[in-house]
Amino acid sequence: MRQTRFHGRVEGAAACCSVPGCSEPGEFRAPVTPSSFDGPGSFRWLCLDHVRQFNSAYNFFAGMTPDEIEAAQSPTAGWERQTRAFASNGGDPMPSWGDFSDPLDAISARFRPTAKRQAVERFSGAERHALGVLGLKDDTDLHSVRRRYSDLVRRYHPDRNGGDRRHEKKLGQVIEAWQTLKIARAFA
């Protein structure tokens, strides 16, 4: 039983096979010149027998040295090529994800016009209050917070004050401030 469908067949093609002396209909396109950046190249029309002959004669590796053939057959062929870096001057950089509690706010902030963007606060209200309890400013880092917390715990702890419990409330505030700041998104 013969197949009626072939890959690449253009049924109803009006051209005859371009091989001299062949009167079969040319239903398959075969390249005369390969495709390039200038366009699709040029083609000729061949019948089934002649396109089979054309395809069997095709050799991708024709004209290559053994080293070039081995390189082309490598599983990583093509990955060693350098690619150009994406330009960063196409727009403003993406805001830091840590500046937002909701990821959708971060995405929408990227596409707001620059003039309408609001200044994103590094710390939330509770975190700013905790910084105030520790006596620190907004430009601090986690290492400074930890050092200040350690100093204040030593200063207000009753064991360091001869059992005096007058500073117990202040010690509780310092501990609570540390608990708030150690998980602050600004330090993530």
C-alpha cells in the first residue's frame, strides 16, 4: 500500500519537475540557494523520485574538517557562543522586592511614570518605632541593630543592676523592638 501523504508535498502545484526530461508534476520544493538574512533563498520544484534523490545526496557536514564535525555533533554545540548583554538603559531598574509586602505592588511600581512614583519607605511604621526604641536611624543595618540591642539588654537587665527592677519595662520594649527588627524586610 502506498502512502498518499508526504511531508513537504504541495498538492495541486502547477509546475512540472525541474529535472530535464522528467514529465512528473513538481510537488516538492528543493533549495537552489539556502535561506539567509536576505530572504528565503530560491527553490526549484521536484517530483517525488527526484526529491528523494536530492535529499539522499544532502550532506550537512560537506566541506567540514573532522574537528568541525565533532564540534557540531557535541551536545553543547552552540552554547559557547557569546551573547550580548541586555541593555539597562531601556528603563528604570526594577524596585527591590524587599520594599513591598505585596509582589503585585512591586510589579506595578515598575510601570508607574517616574514623576508619579512615591518614595518607598524602607521600614514600616512598627519597624520605625522599634528603631526609635533602640535609638537608631533609618539608615542602619542589621549588624548595628544587633550590637545596639546587646548593649541595651546589658544596660537594663536586673542582673547587671544589682537586682534593681526599675528598668524592667524598658528592657521589655528593647526585646520587643529586637523581635520586630530581626525579621524586618529591609534586612532580608
